Amino acid sequence: MAKVLSVQEFLNKANNNPIFDVRSPAEFAEGHLHNARNLPLFSNEERAKVGTLYKQKGKQEAVLKGLDIVGPKMSSFAKEAQKQAQNGPLLVHCWRGGMRSESMAWLFEQLGIECYLLEGGYKAYRQYLKSQMAEPAKIYIIGGMTGSGKTEILHALKAAGEQIIDLEGLANHKGSAFGSFGQEPQPPNELFENQVGESWLKLDKSKPVWIEDESKSIGRNWIPEELFQQMRQAPVIKLNLPQEYRVNRLVEDYATFSKKYLIEAIEKIRKRLGGQHANAAIKAIEEDCHAEAVRISLKYYDKTYQFGLSKRNLIQIHELNLPDNNAENNAEKIIAFTKSL
């Protein structure tokens, strides 16, 4: 009989062994464990049929229907398991650690394959991630106005041996009306939360963790509440750079995109920017005066950031003036600055 592992034990084994997620393709697409393979016992349509039968006629009828569906697939399941189990045991889970994963593990073990099941299934994994993100850590927030190079500095900190979580990288979004430019499609929110949670599990909580200042949402993804609350209580290192460095960075980042996309982004913030400023920014874009368009847009973004910062505990905000946008030098300055706090 397959051994049942706690979430932590399961994740430890997942570092070196294949995971089979036997939920439906739709469930898997919404969110899954890192490196898990989807080997669905039922297709989306089949799962719906079995579920409906369970509600209407009870468990026995549903199980019999499930057997009718799964029977012809068992050979293909077995072959895939044999292929993946050549170097060791298999890890198997479903939604709650119930019949789907247990039946698949039974099949694999008939082939002589060692199997491990996830106690409580994917649901328990999700709960575990949330509980871990609620555990206190020594977080530092990299803050500063739009164009301050926070993401680049974050990665310079990583290169210097510091621990980071790149929320924008995981969300495939830079967090503004222009944030989707040049990015891959954003992941479903559940998958984003899983990626953030698994990044959190890899951290040494006795050492500092650096995270870029973010609002609750990054595009269509939402930062897990447990982590967001910690971020809101953490010290903020507010970077102050001369505006021209910020303008030059934003021109370099966005001026290569089509005027159509840039104007559409301005339209998204028209109401908050104000009609007159929005029209002026659009006119500047049309005339290839990208620096002017950036300066106009920064009036909105700077005001918005300052307002958000005013809602924080002012004692936790530490301002650091930087002379230029050299990420490596600035990362060194930030590390030294936080040690002096």
C-alpha cells in the first residue's frame, strides 16, 4: 500500500522524484505543484459527468461510471508510470487525497512501482503554503518612485548573495498600466500564489529577504494575503533618484513599443491622469517625444506612490538618496544602509 506523506515530506521527495497530479486538466491549469505532470484520471467532461451522477444517484453509481471511464485508459496510465519511474518512486496526488490518487497509486503498485501519496491532497498543499507565508521573516521592502530601477536592483541584490522574491517576475507583469508590455501572459492567480509560496519555502528565514514594493495586485494576480500583510509591516527602503535618470530608464524600457500600445496604456489611466494631461501625453507619443510623455505620466504615478506610502507606518520608511541608476553599486549601498539602521 502506498505510503502517505505530509506536505513537507512530499515536497522534500518532489526534489528528486516525479509528481503525478491526477486531477482534471482544468484543475491542473488553474494551479499545481512545481514540476508536477498532469496525468488526469478523468477529462474535464468526464469529471463533470461523474460529479453530476454522484449528486443525483449517489456514490455507488458514480464509482461504477468512473470505472467504465477509467478501464480503457489503465494501460496508457501504466506505460506512462513505467516510463517515469525508471529512476525511483512516484509521487501521486489529487484534490483531497481521495479515490483518484489512491486508485492510481494502486495501479502503479501492481506494476511494482513504489508510490507516495500526499496527505490531504492538493488542498492541504495550498493550506500549507499559506500557513508558511504567515510565519514571520526578516523582510526588507525596496521602494521608490516609478523608474527607480527597483527590479534591476532586486536582481543585483540576488547576485550579491542576498535572498529575494521577484513578485513581478512570477506574475509576468511590471505592475503599472504599461506592466504587461514585453511580458508572457500572466499565470492563473492560483498558480501565481503557488509559485510565490514555493519561493517562500526555499528561503532561510534567519536571513534578510528582499521584496519590491507592490500594491495588493500585480496586473491580474494578487499577492497572497499572508505575505502581503508581512510586506506592509516590513521596513521600506525608499530609493530617491534624480528624475531624469528615472525618465531615461522608462524611455529605454518602453519607447520601442508601438504608439498604439502606448496610447492604449495612457487611456487606461486617463481619468486618474486627467483629460488635459492624458491628451498631452498622447500628443507627445504621436510626435515621438517619449521623454515628455514619461514626465507627464510620472505626475500620476509619483502622486499615487506617495499616497500609498503615506498609509504606511512612517517609522518604517527609510529614505536613501542614490546618485545614479547603477544597479550593482546601488545594491551595495542598500545593503550597507540597512546594516546601519
